[in-house]
Amino acid sequence: MDIASRPSEPVENPKVADAAPAPQSPPVIRREDYLAPAWLVPQVSLDFRLGAEATHIVSRLSVTRNPAGNGTATLRLNGDQIAPLAVRVDGREANDWRLDGADLLVELTGEAHEIEIETSVNPAANSQLMGLYASNGMLCTQCEAEGFRRITFFPDRPDVLSTYSVRMSGDKAQFPILLANGNCTASGEGEDGTHWAEWHDPWPKPSYLFALVAGDLVANHATFTTMGGRKVDLNIWVRPGDENRTQHAMESLIASMKWDEETFGREYDLDLFNIVAVSDFNMGAMENKGLNVFSTRYVLADPETATDGDYDAVEGVIGHEYFHNWSGNRVTCRDWFQLSLKEGFTVLRDQLFSAAMGSEAVKRIEDVRVLRIAQFPEDSGPLAHPIRPDSFQEISNFYTATVYNKGAEVIRMMRTMAGPERFRRGTDLYFERHDGEAATCEDFVKAIEDGAGLDLGQFRLWYSQAGTPQVTATLSHEGTTATLALTQTVPATPGQSEKQPMPIPLRVALYDRDAGEHRGEQLVVLDKAADSFTFEGFAKPPVLSINRGFSAPVAIDFPRVDADLVFLAAHDDDPFARYEAMQGLVVQHLVAAVSGRLDDATRAEGRAAIGAAYAAVLAHPALDDLMRGELMILPAETYLAEQLAISDPGAIHAEREALKAWLGTELASELRALHDRALAVAYSRDAAARGARKIKTQALVLIAAGDPAEGARRAFAQYQAADNMTDRQGALMVLASLDAPEREQALADFHRRYAGNALVIDKWFSLQAGALGPRVLEQVKALAGHPDFTMTNPNRVRALYMAAAGNPRAFHAANGEGYRMIGDLIRRLDPINPQTAARFVPALGRWRRIEPVRAAMMREELERIAAMPSLSRDVREQVTKSLG
Ligand code: PHE
Ligand code: ZN
């Protein structure tokens, strides 16, 4: 069904004759303007008469005056593209209401009233996927952050908590399964082939956690008995035919429930936990109380269609949404500025969970890689904001790597300083103090402070200051004393020119060069602009291992000789530090190369050091293959660009590719041996076999860089022999970047083999859009016209265009065509799905950090968007800030 061709209908507004034209600049909402709600809604009952094209909703609210509010007699109920068909107060048709913009205002005389409102929506026409919408024949809701107001008029803010009773009725053949939050309390048959169900959720919640799903679904069912003895029914609902791809999700859910009991003492609180997979979804998944809604890609997995990375992602997201039941639902956010309260904490919880389920070291490296690729650029660009922002125009734009991933790093630092046991005392206190409340980041910090016994006075700056702190380190040595001198600067960011020093906890160790060992790790906290720390007992200058485990989300500037990095890459007992040494070696070399600081001799020296470190990684018997694969991955081009004030993406790409080709040639025989060894390992989900698959593809990448013909031959063989998606996708990724006859053959085979499997066809789009090679832009344009492509499915749009926007060769094409392509996309997508459209703006917003010729073209593209006569709030905010 093509819902894009049907624009959402303009709402008839009965009381405002001439609606004012949309303002050019949407109003700014400020954290400091927070006011408690004037009215509370202890109870809500909702009645849905479901229809794909028209759903009728009757909403009954019990409202009471909030003693902590400002006493106004006006009840403000938010709305968005809906009209009140009827408004009743205490059972009578009300006259005392009016519309203020999209909001409904009702004048009330007493302390408590019953409000009844009727609305009607068209789910099939809802291409924004916010509120109630149709996906693949089913109906589902998405309410975070402000989607509930697209269903009915309501104080749609997270500090209004209500108990919900929901009744829904609809055609039984079309919607055989009817789900909402909480427990099903009654159900039955109606007239004319309809049926109905009533659901009740005993836990008060804000409207953003409301959910309803109706459709033809089948469940994978299991049970879990909680530590307190509650038997919980678990269901993972999918479309018929997909049920045999849900086992991994179910195992992940059970593991999450168990882990949260053991690690955080958190027990599940309903008799039922439902997960529904939908194919049209703006984000990854949503933690609605007792009824999580997931994008199919984070539920469905089997070896034939999901890679090892996909399995990990399913486990991580299932965990994340489940953990929200406490960090998000039982304790929610007072207002959207506090988003990191639930998201930063929940990301930390899912990171710790995944680390416990697999390799802690590899998980940490992956998390840091995401932070550096996605968050560091936010911090150093025009959209930089603190993890607790001070203002916004459209809250959807603040579901960012800063709020989520840096938010998690900030809480992780508290945990590092307190240690896990004391941190746990802090989180226990937090849950105990704020259960059932809408809390603030300050409440969280205070609870950790009190529970863990930490002084977090200065630490609170991490919540208010944006920007990645830059730390410089120098190590000097005299007699037997080593002195570590540290400085910090927090760069200026939009709206924050002056910054104060923050406490930066750094795990450090000093290595005795001859012994190859250190004398114990220490935690030093740099809380001034400059400070120094001494270490006794070193006859010779030691080797410094700093920010081990990435204990602080900062950039460290500590230039060192290659020999020291090679030493750490080989000896450091902190696996992250080892990875960091490898990365440092390559980053230092490539940054010098693109800055024109290498002559032939120094280039050869640098390569030799990298080659030696790589050879050691390939051969090292003590490394497991998962870690080996991690160490083989070269730093990303975006991360390299971050190291330079102004960068030339063309030069970065060329230098990085040249190094890859050199490594592939230099280590050809080792890489082929490694590839052969990995090919011989049979498929299983255990760590050894997953490690083998990881190095298999990493080896292939380097082999192909050194010898494209050999790479094509091996990749095609790997593709054909593959009995799992990890090997198949890895091989196809390498082939997609080669100009070889095998390329077309494999791509065509892949498409044929997985026709109709949306998640795998997404991969087919992504692999091509992310490929190297001179014709990638042409290919992306052709793919946009492919019959499988659609602008109405965010997964598909992201599969093609996020891959292209994240492919430096395509996006930064010297003639500006990549920028034009993304600009065109934003303009076309904005009227369909503004939330998704806005997510493409930051790529263009990086222009200030790019060489002037490209920068001018990027800016021009932003200006072209800004000049559009009508733009969503989402895109308007991002574009204005990016130009600003
Ligand atoms: N709250 C969801 C999560 O982090 C993300 C989300 C936000 C989903 C907004 C949909 C809409 O788990
Ligand atoms: Zn979340």
C-alpha cells in the first residue's frame, strides 16, 4: 500500500475561521520555563472503533486540579492534526471550549471533572508514523514523544501520569489480535463480524507510553518466573510466517529479565509482557508499558537472514526496551529536557547487559567506536547540545547520540568513580526514591551522590556543558619519578562560549618497558584546567597507558613515538587500550599523511610500524578471533576527519584506501592463510565460530584492497559457499566495491534469493549504497528507481540513503552530486515523514569542518532546503541551526 500518495488531510477547524500560516521559525521551548501541570488526569478511559481509514476514538478523562499547579481554570489539552468532534464536561455537551492553535482549551469551574472528547483519525493516511498508523495491514501506535496528541486531545507531557483503561473493537478478520498496555480484562464478539477487547494497565503512566496494536499476528510464547515468584507470560508477536525467526529475541528477553534482577535488583511488574514487530517504524523500538513495539529488524533473526551483528543488535535492543520498564516507565521523565535520564541510563544498562552476555572487551570497543563516529561529530558541530539540553524547537530532533550515548558515558563515569557496588547502592536509592514519579537528571545525580557516597558537585557540569573535552598529556621522567602533566579544555559550542573544567576520571597505568608490565592501575581525576600526578620507582621512562577502558568520553592528545604504540598494542593488559594503541598508530600516520607532513621516508617508516603491529595481531596466539577482528578494523574516515580542524574528505579517503592496499599487499600471505583458516570453521553461534566469521570478512577486505582479482575470486567463493548471512553479506560487501564480473552476478543472485524478505532487501540496498568505487552515486540513483524502493518505509529510505550519506566517497563526491542527492531527498521526504527527513540534515551541517570548495556546495544545499515555502518544524530547526 502506498500511503505516501495520500497526503494527510487538512483538519477542519470549527472554531478558527482562518488558521494562521505556519510560522517561519517554530517557537523555542526552554528548560528553565518548566511549569508544573495545572491539571492532573488520574484516570483515562479510551474507546477505539478501529478502521484502517477511519478510527473513531472516545476519550474520557478524570481531571483534578493540581495543588502544585498555578491554579488556572483552563485545562489545556494538546492536539496535532485532529479536530474535536464532541466535547462533554461532566456528561453535558460543553460550550466553554476553544482552540488555541492545535490545542483544545476547556474552562472548568470546580476541582474535579469528567471530560469526554470524540476524535477521528485516518491511520492509512498517517505517513509520519506518529500517533495511530497502518503498517502492512495492521494498526499500531507510536506516541513518544508527542504522538498521543495525534490520537486524542490530552495533556501530552510526561509529568501527567494516568491509569489507562482501553476498549477496542474492530473487524475480527482484519484485526484478529487486539493488544494494549497492561492486562486483557475482557473480550468478546460483536455484531457483523466484529470483536472487542478491554485492557487495563494498573501502573500510572504518561501518555507517551500508551500503545495499541491490532492486526493479524502470531506469537512465540514463553514464560518467565520472576525472583519474587510472579509467573509472566511472554509473547513476541509477528506476521504469520515470521514466527520461526523469533527464538533469539525470546532468549534475549528472558536473559534481560534475569540479568536486570541480578544486576540491578529490578523485577518485572505485570503478568504479561508483549513485544510486537512492525515493518514501518521511525526508530529502533519503543518501550510502551507491557507492550513494546519494535522495528522488525530488532526482532527477527535466523542464520540464513541475519548477521552476527544483527543478532547482537536484537539482543541489545530487546534488553534496552525491557530495561526501560524501570528506567523510563516506573521512573519516567519530568519533561523532555530530561530525556537522558531514561535514555542515557538505559543505554548504559543495555551496554552492561550485552557485555555480560558476550565479550566485555569487544563490546566496549564497539560502543566507543559508535560514540566517536556518531557523537563526537555532534559535539563539534552546529547541533552540539549538552546531554540535558536547555532548549529545543522539535523534541524529535533530540533523540541523539549525545543524549543516548554520551548520556550513557556520563553515568558510566559515575560508576567508574564509585565502583559497581556503591553505584548499585545509588541506583537502588534512585529507584526507591522516585518510583512512580516523573523525575529529573538532578534527581538521578542526587540519588547516586547520596547512595554511592560521591561528591558530584562539579560533576554536574557534564549535564550542562556540551562539547568533547580535549585533554593533553605529557609524561616526563627524572631520577626515578615519572610525572604526568594533564590539561583540559572544553571547546566552545553554539550558545556556550565559556566553559569550566570538568572532573575527568582517567584510568592510567605506567608500564615498565623492560618488564613489559605495569604496577597496578590507578584512577586519576583531572578536575582542573591543568594538573600533574607523580609516580615513583621508575629507573627508566615508563610507557603510559591512559584512559584505559575509555574511562572518560574525551579526546586525548598525547603524541608518542610509534615504538610506544607498538609496545602497548602488544603488551597492554587492558584490551581497550590495546585497540586504542593500534588505532593511534594508524590515526597518527593517516593524519600526518593527509596533512602533507609525510615524505617518502617517513611514510615508509609509518607503514612499516603499522605493518608490524598488524602482523602481530594476525599471528598473536593469545587473542581470540572476535578481538583480533576488532583490532583489524581501520579507523573510520569520519573519525579521521574529526582529528582535523578542516578536512579534505577526498584526501582522507585516498590515504586510507592506499594504506589498506599496502597492508593487503604486504601481508598477503598471512591474510590468505587467516582467511583459509576461518573458512574451515563450521557455522555455529559460539564465540569461536563468530570470531572466525569476523576475521574472515576483515581478511577479505584487506586481500581485496591489495589484489582486487584475488579478492573477487575469494569473495565470490565465500559468497557461494556461505551457509549463513554473516559470510554472505561480508562477501557481497567486498564484491560490491569491486569492478569485477562477479559483482553483478552475486548482487543479482542475492536479490533473487531473498526477494520478498524486506530486511534482507534492505541489506541489498545498503551494501550497494555503501560501496567503494567511482560509480556509486549513479548506482544509488538507479536504486532509487528500483521497484523495491519506497519513500514511505523508513527502513528502506535509511537502507539506501543513510548508507549513501555515510559513504564518504559518495556523499563527498567532488562535484557536489552527493550533497545534491541528500538535499533532494530531504526536500522530498519532509512532507511524508519529517522526523526521518530531519535525520539527514546533520550530514550537510558538517560544512564548516570541510575544505572550502565542498563546504560552499554543502551550504548551498542547506540554503536550498531553507528556501522551501513550507518545511516541517523538524527540518526547519536542523537546517536553521546548521546554517547559523
Ligand atoms: N524511547 C525509544 C527508545 O530509546 C526510542 C524512540 C523514541 C522510539 C521516539 C520511538 C519514538 O527505546
Ligand atoms: Zn531508550
